[in-house]
Amino acid sequence: MLGVIRQHPVTGNRGKRERQERKPFDRATPAGMLIAVGIVYGDLGTSPIYAPKALMLAQGGRLDRFQILGSLSLVFWFMLLVVSIKYVWTVMNADNDGEGGVFALFAAVRRYWRQAAPFAMIGAAAFLADSVFTPAVSITSAVEGLASIPAIGGSVYWSEELSVMIAIAIIAVLFLSQHAGTNRLGSLFGPIMTVWFTFIAVIGVMNIVTRDWTVVQALDPTIGIRFLFSHENKAGVALMGSVFLALTGAEALYADMGHVGRGNIRASWPLVNLTLICSYFGQGAWMLEGHRANVSDAAPFFQIIPEQVRPFGVVLALTAGVIASQALISGAFTLTAAADGLNWLPRLNMRYPGVSKGQIYIPSACALLAGLTIVVVLYFRSSSAMEAAYGLALTVAMLMITVLLFEFLWRVRGKRLSAVVSCVLFGAIELLFLSAAAAKFMEGGYITVLIWGVLFGVFHICSRGSQLEASDRGHVHAEDLSHILTAAMADKRRDLVADNLVYLTADPSMKEVEKDVAASMTHHRGHAYWIVTLIQSERPFERRWKVVSYGQNLHRVIIILGYKEPQFYLRQYMDAIMANMLSRGEINRIEPQWPKLANRNERLGIGSVRYVLMHRVVSPESSLPDSDRTLVRSYQWIKRAVSRPVEWFGLETNDPLVDTVPVWSGGDRPMTMERIEGKVREPAQTSK
């Protein structure tokens, strides 16, 4: 969905060559449109299952003609304004080198607007909350459709508890299968979703023609406006929360733009939009004919399907719900990886099960999403009960996109009139949706606020904590450090820790070394010191390395690994590098002290090897304010709870040395003491 976050902003004048490179991005092809249908529209495509039911329940379950036409009119026109005009035609122009989504937009504006980070954090946290509710709502609403089949719904064994158990079982299987990737099944998403959209369009048109074709009067925008502000609207402004459910998934159009191309989305959307409108209006025709009862048993979507083909419709709806959930889960992994790259999360264990780097699997994120989704289903127990929480997450995400879009148009593109007009319009619409969702805060919206509030807090703690940790590290030139190490190695009073001490660092500089790493080297005696950085490349399978030696005692190594190459073979990579340098005479041969006890490296002449990991703690003498001190400690607690560098690099059996260094950040804390002049009287002894 988001891809690699570029560091440079988008500009209006790219040049002839760059415009030619972007032509495929804007070109639509039949194959590309099929992929877009399978990946992009899953969430939007499943909204006809639960949105009309929510509109009916908002009016008490029974609607008259004015209420039906007014509700449909609001759905039609707000879909036009939000999905078509805002996302498809406006927001998609705000790409960052072809990428879309909240982080891509943030990458484009952060050079111009320093305050962009909190808005991007809130938008990302809301999107991750949406990734919890989308599987819960989509799958639960589809499972509830089983009640519309007479043989199942009329059975004495069918109950709400059974529906919840089936939904949880499907969700569990979905998350447990994430480690295998979606490479094979992904090719089926497009054809399956094409069948889905064709099916809902045909069923919708059949009901419009055979029941009440006057439902097309809902195309009149005045009907929706009059209904929204009339006394016949029993829900008031809160009705917009149910209308918003028809727009869920609009964010995915922008977020997945980098994967399927802007041209394919814009070319396929009119057809997808038409099928959705046919489904909504078909359900409206069913309502106009007088079928307004028992909406709590099964959604109108299932009741308008003829009984002969209803089992097929239920299975197809469930399949579409799983595909929609998979798209949001994959998007959550991609967004999490981007947050990791921005230091908004601690370093996470990432795997790439597919053939492309875009297919990411993050075990910790998968476990968290699975646990939260199952808890949400158990807590709400029905799709209709999740609506308030679901709508609030998406509304917040959309509003943050609007704020960043304004800055993009105003500062990056220089289109100030477009920035004001479009963002005032979109902002007003989304604030209306937000007020409707906030009205249902106590009905479940607080769950959403709790989830994305915690996620935003984690983003802020990790971002600020990483900045504070790195604020006072400083650097020393590698050549100067080599001379210092030569003098330190001559000190025989220190015991030899290992022949080779390998320090792991994320700093890519080849000429400078972090001061705390340099200080650790002077404290631990060895014959050679290695500073190693691992870099992940864009290729799947690649193993390359580069070394710069400063004398015989200090070596700076960069290891470039393909994204499918495991990092936990670090010891084997370093053994190969040292053996290569030894064979070329670039490092000295070290004879083992105890030949009969020597390991493979010592027998080859490389010597003993020990790895050093830097663990930074807040020093008691630090001048950090109490708030920052607490924040850094919270960040370090999160790192320990989420990730273990020893496991990343496969160093569990290598007895790595963890060197603790203080985070000073601001120098020594001044200490005022009073000196006593003259003779000091001994304190009197107390008798027992």
C-alpha cells in the first residue's frame, strides 16, 4: 500500500524524462484494472452488506418512502463527493513518487511543514484501528447472512453465539495463514471480486425492475438534504454515521495507489461505483415494496437475493469479506513497516513470504491485530453494534489526510486556491461525519479512541525517545579512533575479551564512529575491532559487502542483504568476510592459544569473535527533564517488550556482550554542596 517512503518532496516540474517514466503509472490496462478490483475495492465492495441495514436501524427498523429515498440520496451524493471527487480525482494527484497513503503524503510535506508528524501519526493510528474493525465487521456481517437461509436460520441450533464462534474461527484462520503470504491466492482476488461486483449489480437491477423502479428518484440531491434536516429523520445528525459506512474503504483507493497505479483505479472506479449504486438502490426498491421487518435477523442485502441462489450469495459475500480483510491486513503490515522506518516503532522482525518486497509479514503486528479483532468481535457480538466504532476510525483517518492534503497543495504545489476550496469542502464533510460518530461515542466509539490513542502514544514515545537517545551521542573520526585503539591495546593491564570485537550499529557513516561505541572499544581489549551495519536492499536475493580498514585494528563493514535474505545468519556472514580478508592478507593471522580447544575460526587463524550490543539507559546524572526521562524509559521498555536484537542476528549461542552506556542529553546535573571548615565533631554514640 505505502511502499518505500522517499525523502524528497514531489515538485510540479519534473522534466521530460521523469514524465515519461510516470506514463505507465497513469496508464490503464485490462490486467491492471483486474488487479485493482481485487486489491483496492474489497472494503468498499462489502459495504452494501451492512450499510443499508444500519440506515434502517437508525430509523427504528421501519422506513416510509421519504426516509428510504432520503437515505439513498445521501449515500449516492456523499459517495460522489468523498470517493469520486476527493479521493479518485483530487487526493490521488498528491502522490509521492507514485506512492499514496498517509505516510507518502507526510513524506512529501514534512520538509515544508515541521508540524506534520502528529497529524500523520494520528492518521496512521486510525488506519491501524480500521484494520482491526474491517475484518471484524466484514466477516461478522457475512456470517450473519447465514440466518437468511431458511434451513440454517430456522434451525433450533442457530444462535448469536454460534454466529460469533464461526466469525472468530474464520478470523483466526485468516490471521494464522498470514505467514504463508498471498502470492498464490492473490491472483484469484481480481476474478473473485469481479464476480462479486457483477453479482450484486445483477441482483440490484433485478429488484429495481421487478419491485419499484421509482427508487431512482433518490438521485435528486434535494431529497437527501430535506430528509437530513427534517423531523422524520429519527437519528438526527447521527444518521451520517450510518451513511459513512457506505464510504468505508475510500482510504484504500489512495493507500494502494502505488501498487496498482493511478490510471487503473480511475478507469475501474466508474464501473465499480455503478455496481455499488445498483446494489444500494436494489435494496431500496425492496424496502419500498414494504419489506421492512426483521432486519436484525439478516441484512436487506441477503433478503433481496432469491432463495434458490441465496446460499451462493452468502458464500460469495463471505469470500469477499475475507478478501477485504486481507487487503486491510496487508496494508497494516506495510504501514507498520513504514512506521518502523521512521523510528515511530521499535525495530520489528519482518518477513517477506511473497515474491515481492511489497508482501510483508510482521509476526508481532499480526498477533496484535488478531488479538484485538477477536476481542472486538467478542465484545460487540454483532456487526450492527460495531458501526459506531468502525465509522469513527475511518473518519479520523480521512480528516488527517485532508489536513496533510491542504499543506501539500499550499506549500508543495503552490495551488493555494485549490487548497482552500477543496480542503474546506472536504473538511466540512468529514467534520459532519466526525460529529455523527462522536454522538455514538458511548455506544462503542470509545473502543476506537482507546485503540488509536494507544497506538498514537506508542508512535510519539518511540519517535521522541529515539531522538533523545541519539541527541548527545556525537562522533569521532575513524582514523583518530584507530590511533586511540592502538594506544589502548598496548595496555597489558586489561584482560583480552576476544581477538575480534564486532559492534553493530545503524549509523551508515564509513568515516565516523559514534562516541559511545568508540568509548566501549577503549574499555574492552581486543586485537581487532569491527563496526558493522546491515542494509536491506530492494532486491530479493543479494549478499554483498564493503569494507574500509583503518590500520590493522579497526574495520568498517557494510553488509547489503536482499530483503528475503535472513539477518539471523550474521555470524556466518562475518565469518565469510573475515576469512576473505585473511586470505588476501588484509588482516593478520592469529594463532590459537589452545589449539586442541580451538573452534573453526581459531583454527583458520581468524581468532575468537565476540559481538557487542549497545544498551542505552538514562543516567542518574542526566539533566533530562522528568517528562523526557519518563518518555525515554517508556521507549526502552517498549523496545525490550517488542524486540530483541540478540534474536534478530542469531546471536543467542554466541554469548554477546551487552555494553550499557548512559543517555546524558544535556550534560552533567549541577550539584551544590556546602563545605565544612575547621574540625569536624564526631557524632555521639547512642547506647542500646
